[in-house]
Amino acid sequence: MKLSELAKKTGLKSINEFKDKDFESVYISDMVSDIITVAKANALLITLQTHKSLIATANLVDVAAIVFAKGKTPAPDVIQLADKAGIALFVSDLDTWTMASKLFALGIR
């Protein structure tokens, strides 16, 4: 599924310019070390964390996009870093459990 299609189906709000591409899986975590060791390339990462280290980690793993749950929004310098890395950023007002349930209902695993 393309990122733009996901945004339409789930109500995600884009907070940066992004290349519309397919993502292949979903991973949910707030721990940088966990993301590094378990998340897969081209995954959709769902988190509450909004710091620069998260962007560096997402870039290392090569995630397709990051979804910030519970309306969390990163600072402008974090968004700028994601832009440089080519990582799409979205915000959802939903908590991580509800967002995961919505993705599951769409057949996304």
C-alpha cells in the first residue's frame, strides 16, 4: 500500500513533503535500541518519540515513514532532519493500540 493511500484510509496528517511509495510492514516501538534490532527496512514505524535520535535510527534502518501517535509532533529541526533523510512523517491523534488495530483491520501486518 502506498503512503498516500494509508493516510487517506487512516486519517494520518502528513507533516513533511514525502515521496509516495509502498511500505512493506509495520513496527511499533518507542525504544531506539529495539527499533535498530527488530524493525525492517521499508517499514512504517509507529512511535510516541519525537527526538532527533529517532530520525537517525529510522534512517539507519531505512524505514519508509514514521507515524507519531497521540498527536505528538516533532520540533522543526527534527522534521528538517527527516526531510534530509527522505523519511515521511505523519501524525495521528490515535494512540498506538488504536492505530495498530486500524492497520490490522486494513490487512496491514
